[in-house]
Amino acid sequence: MFLGVMIGRQNEESDRMVRSKMIKYETTWHCSDCPFVGEGKTKSDAIDNLYKHVENTHVDVSFNCLICFKTCKTRRSLLVHRSRNHKHDGSRTFSF
């Protein structure tokens, strides 16, 4: 989880909605709405790829920057926004 980025009720609800469509079956992660299987070199990559798939394909979510209140369509776009626009704001840093 990206600490400090998912904080906030709407961000947490959006994250929960995406994760609700991610199912672990034995050692792989699957989309609950279609045959997509998360793949990657690592378990983390596979989960991240499935998260992006669900986020872009099956749910209508948004993530808000808690510093400037910009609304971003995806978790990744929020991370990029925070990195580009708020990386020197020490009061609300984020990490992996």
C-alpha cells in the first residue's frame, strides 16, 4: 500500500472497491469480473497489474490529493501528481 496517499474516506473507498474485484486463487490473482489474471515477475507486480486492470476496466473510481484536492482517475495518476507537485512538502510525505 502507498502510505499517506490512500488516506481519506474517498480514497479508501475507491481502493476498497478495486480490491473487492481481486480474488486470490491458489498462487495467482484473478479479476472477479472477467478472465484476466494478474501476471508479473514478482507477486507484487502481478497484484499491481491486476489492480490497474480492475481500476481501468471495471470500476469508476477517483483518488483525491489531500494537499491540493486535485481529483485523479487512478491511484498511479495520484502518485505521479504527488511526486511532481508535492515532493518537497515534508508534512505529508508518502512512501512504499
